[in-house]
Amino acid sequence: MQEQTKIKPSYAGICKFCRGEFEKAKMSQHLKNCKERARMEAETAKSSKGKKFVQTKLFHIVLEGKYNPQYWMHIEMPTDAQLIELDDFIRAVWVECCDHLSAFQIGEFYYESEPPSFDFSNIEILNPDEAASMEVNGTTSEESEDDEEDLEDSEDEEDYDKFDLEEEFEPFLLETIPDDIVAKLRPIHSRDDASKYLREELKVKIAAPKDKDRESIMQYFQLRERQRTVKFLIEMIEDHSLYAELGEVLSVGQKFSYTYDFGSSTNLNLRIVSERDGLMNPKDSVRLLARNLAPEFKCSVCDAPATLIFGGAWGDGNTYCKKHAKKFEGEGLLLPIVNSPRVGECGYDGPGSKYGHEFDI
Ligand SMILES: [Zn+2]
Ligand SMILES: [Zn+2]
Ligand SMILES: [Zn+2]
């Protein structure tokens, strides 16, 4: 894949179904109307393979490099898939080099494999089993164990939703929460409902003080403080690990972002384009719909198509053909040019084999 030499507009991409080439901005619309996609889906539904598929709610998600949006992808995922499955996919196809940390940012909150270090609430809420399962790191390849884990999860789900204000928070913490919030939370006994109420509180807009008198300004800062408390409470009672389900934390139209590696970071912007009912192989959690064509790089010496990039120095002037890369040989800094927003970063040298079958376009 990395040695494409054809000259193509860099923002164009290919539809996985009809293999037509479309501009980036037109791809969502095309995928909605692609006749070949509809035909293939109808065919799958009738086939023996398709009989094993399940009807499920699916999110259409578009991903792109935040600082290099010429790299983009359209995928589909069940709404009950977990963020860790999206993380796993992004790592496999676009970013994984040496198992760096990663996180999603959704609204004001981070969802990450490691809980924030200050967040002692996790120790209070989780029983030892759950706490152990939080320690699993970002990459999971133990597919075979998934089924068993799922069974355990569903048994725990009801328990997990149980909410009791006094059990959740230490008395000293309760004293710092505004009385009206405590009064609203006390009769709530579902974690979901508590989170819904707090998310509504968080939506309250705080206008800048109209008057410059002391009272208006005091009031403004009190409201700000109240919002901070609400945010803190949400972080304490919600699951902000990568085990959160997509459908629980995202909705149609919503934008969010992803960071892989907090040193030499690769940042992605993502958006939920739409939701539909469709068929999905229960063994898969991601289906590729379309992706960009590999942008072309030229050798900075001879103008021939470049296949190698000087690591850590992304951009013009750092790409070489095989011949002119020779002078850097043995320096260990030359990386293959691959179709990924992480090209040239850290030791990134291309996708893993896990989703290889999705990428023969
Ligand atoms: Zn198409
Ligand atoms: Zn690395
Ligand atoms: Zn050259």
C-alpha cells in the first residue's frame, strides 16, 4: 500500500463498495446513495453467511487527522460497541508503534485506559473484580476471552447502575456539594438517572456578570464553582474508561477527538455522521466504508516519488526515494511512507495485520 505512485488529488478517497473515487466532502453523501453498497448489503442478508449476522443499531463515524486532514476514513460500528474497540481499530490501522497511551475526548471529559490519578472515587466505587478489569491496558488482542467477559459484564450491569448518594460519597464530600444538588440526587437510585440529571445541570449557561458590582461578580464565580462541582460529580459516577459504550457517550452529529501518544502525539477529529439499523457480523466491531487515497510525496532531491521519510520531521524536504535515502542508511531514522496520519512519527511503519482484510482498496 505504501508505494503508490499515481498522481491523485490528495483529499480524494475510495468507496469500499463501488470503488468509485470521490472528494472528501462528498463521501458521506455518496455512501448514503451508493447503489453497490445497498446491493451488497441485500445480498449479504440473503446469504448463508448473512444469516449469522445480527440486526443492530450502527453509527456511521468519520475520522480524520486533526493537523493532516488529507488522511480520513469512514467506518461503521454497532452503538453498543465499546470505545476500546474503536481505540483498538485506530491503533491497528493508523497509529500503533510502541504501545503508547491513548484517550478520547468527548465534550469536556476524557475517556482513557488509565483512570486519572487524582480520581480516588474509582477506588470507592469499584469492587475488586471491576478494579482489576480496569487495569487492562489499551490494546486487547485476547479475542478468545471476550465471550466469557461479556457474560460477566451483563450480570454486573444491574449492580453497576445502582446508585446511592450516601454510599457513593464520603460525608465530607457531600458537605461541599450545593444543597439543592444533594436534594435532587438523594432520591435517585439509578446511576444512569443521576448522570442524566447532572449532565442537564452542566448545560446551564453562565453569562458573564452584567454589572461590575461586587454582588454580580460573586454570583458569577459561585455559579462557576457550582459547574466545577457538577463536572467533578459526573467524573466520579460515570464510567470514563475505554469500556464505555459508544451509544452511551455519543450521539448523531457529535464531534469528538482522539489522541495517541502524549509525547509525539497523533491527534484525530471524529464525528458521528448518522445512525441506522443494519446487519453486522457479531464477530466484527468495525466495518470500513471508505478511506482517503494515499497522498503522494516527492523525493526532495530528485522529484521522483518518495517512499521513505526522515522520522520526526514530517513535511516537505524530508522525503526521499530509495536512492537518495541511502545517505541516511544506518541512522535508524528512515521510516516507510504509509497512508496514515502518523507517517514519520516515532517508529511508525504501517498498519498491523489485524484489519488487513478491510484495507484491500
Ligand atoms: Zn460507492
Ligand atoms: Zn512509538
Ligand atoms: Zn531521489
